[in-house]
Amino acid sequence: MNKSSARPQRFQNQAFYIFVCALCHYLFRCYHSLRVEGQENIPHKGGIILASNHTSFYDPPALAAGCHRILHFLARKTLFDHPLFRWLITNLNAIPVDQENPDMTGLRTIISKLKLGHIVVLFPEGSRTFDGELLPAQPGVGLVVEKAKVPVLPARFFGMHTAWPRGGSPRFFTPITLVFGKPFIPSSDKTDKRERYQEMSDQIMAAIAEIQPPKT
């Protein structure tokens, strides 16, 4: 595909993404009274890792609905097997990752997106929590931070576990609040790579834990 044909395609994809985000924002406002705080902390440009707690299937669309910039998400490689669903998530900026057989392909794509100035969503806990409590951070996000050399924007959901708990069903008309913290750059002076990645991941998880619900 030449540059002239690729440019209209990008605009079409962007328009589709914006439409879906607007629809998600409307639905979350109607059915969950979505409240978003701290949007002024979101940089207007530049690559950044958006790191959030992870409690629900709602988390990715709610992040997209609450952020004024276009986001990129990670998705299991198997989700791309079905042609129609592959088209949908590809146009919603999903990045395929192989969780069973991790390789460098997904990592390179993530880092490339960040260095091009995009926002990539990562969940430091690695999986959804069962009880709504924060889980320990996994070292993977620390690895991305070190390789991409971009700031981290912490974010935290409140009420999300009640709205759609892991292993449960959506519960409409339960309020959800999303709060963005201030961006920062994790660092570590440990010489062992895994320990260094883990320390940076722990710093990110600590920043998420420090975010408190807004006063009503």
C-alpha cells in the first residue's frame, strides 16, 4: 500500500475509533454514571504508558471513553483468529500478544508505538483481580518502561469491580469513577535486570495505589 492510500485508511480507522469511544462514553454515562477525574494530567502529545488497575472486562472501553487521546491496547493473539472480530479490534488499535508463547514481536510493536508518540495501555497486575483489591505488579511493564523510555500515567478505577466483577455479569446502574494520576518516570539502580524491571513495576503499582477517589 502506498502512502497516499494509507493516509485515508488511517483517517477512516481514527474516525471509527472516535465513534466507538463516543458510543462507549454515552453508554457508561447512562448505565454507570461514569465520572472521570484528573484528565488535565494526560499529556496532549508524546508517547506514554497508561497503567491502570485491572478488575473488569469494562476496563479497556472505559479507559478509551475517559481519555481525550487515542489509545492502543494489548489483546490475546487468539482473538485475531476470527476475521470479523480481527477487523474490529484491529481498527480499535489492538496489539496482538501471545501470552502462551511470549516472544519479542509484541514487545517491539509496543515500544514502536510508544516511540512514535502514541499511548499504550498496560495493566501492571497482568490479570483481573477477583476481589477488587490491587494485585502485585508483574515485571513486564518495567521492561517496557526501560526499553521505551517514556513516562507512565497511572490511573485507577473505583466501583468497577461492582459494575462487572471477574467471573460475574454486568450490573447496570452501579457508578464507576476513573481517576488519572500525574505522569512520572520510574527508575531503578539495581544491576539485575529482572529485579530492576520488578522495582519499576512496583513503583507504578504504588502510584496507582496512591490515587484516591474524588470527594463527593
